[in-house]
Amino acid sequence: MSGASVGRIVEAHSENNNRVGLVEFEGRRRTVYLNLVPEAAVGDCVRFHAGFATELVTPCGPESDSGNTVELPTVESLQAYKLLNEIEPQHLRKLLPLALDRQFEAGQIIFHSAEKSRFLHLIVSGEVILEEDTGPKVVPVYSLHAGEAMGWSALTSDAVTHFQARANTQVSTVAFPGAEIRAACDLDPVLGYALMKRLLELVTNRLDATRTKLAQSP
């Protein structure tokens, strides 16, 4: 796997029991989890991939990012997400190599409704609005934030998306290709059962929240 970058931490704070940092690199900034490098502080440089800082880097510069093996997110970092936080570590390890880093600008459509669901996204930072876009106007339905999942229908082979997902701010996600997750679950039925159980809980909670919102609408 490729795609690791090196950047300098310019801000750091706690969010939902996770340590989060704003990293500056190549003239850009992005948010990453700092759970794996608890000793990192503002001013330090870190190597990061798929939304996770994986190690401290000294010295900090472009030369630090060449000729090194890219490190994957760890079990502990994936367990920060609500969808995965109760899955046993030995099963989570089978998902680590599938992680992809995805970035979306504010206003960008991440996926439309009724299209084939290709990726399960775990939100690292930012806000995503799920919208109903099949009527005469687009209606906001649900707001998602760091630690939450979207695109869960990618876990079934022929499913399509139920809502449109729009980045309300700049958004970073860890994305898992649906086909590769399904293949991993086929090879390990225990992993598949655990993931589907958590998925059912997520869907039920999402439906309950949507029902409450509709009941409160004028």
C-alpha cells in the first residue's frame, strides 16, 4: 500500500475520547487521529495514512517521506469507530490492509442516492449530511460526524445507496471497498457475523433517529 505523507502538527485536541490533530503538509492541512502517537505534540512531525498518524518523524521534511514502508492503521485506531469498536482484534486485523484514505471538499457529493454502493466510509473528521434527493427538492435527513459510518450498504453485493451524502465541511474518511470487505467476511464467517451484527445496530439507531426527527417535523 502507498500513500503515506509527512506533516507538522499545528493543532491538537480531544474529540469523542480520541486525540485529534491538524497536520500541515505540502501547503495543505488535514485532520488525523493521534491515538497511535500519544507522545506527539504541536510542532512535531508525523507520518500519516488513511486518517491516522502512525509514527513520529525526525527530521521533518520531504526527504523523511521516501524509502519507508507505509504503516497501516492499527486495531486500536479502528476501534475508535462506533461500527468497529466491539469487534475482536483478531478479526479487525483482517480489515486493516483494506483501508483507503479519502478526502472531500465542502459541498462535494460523496455519493448519490440509488447508485451502487461501493465503499463503506468511516468518518475521520468533518460533517456529512445525508439527504433525500429523489423528490422535487433535496431534504436534509441526518448529520454524521467523526467516528460514524456511512455507505453501509456496500457490505451487500447488489445494494444501492439510500441517501445522498454531501460533505458539509471538509471531510476525511477511511474507506473500505465493499467487494473486498465481503470477500474477507466470506473467508471468516465469524468476522462477517460480528460486522453484520454491529451494522444492524447502526441501521436501527439511524432509523430510530430519522423516525424521531420526522415525528417532530411540523
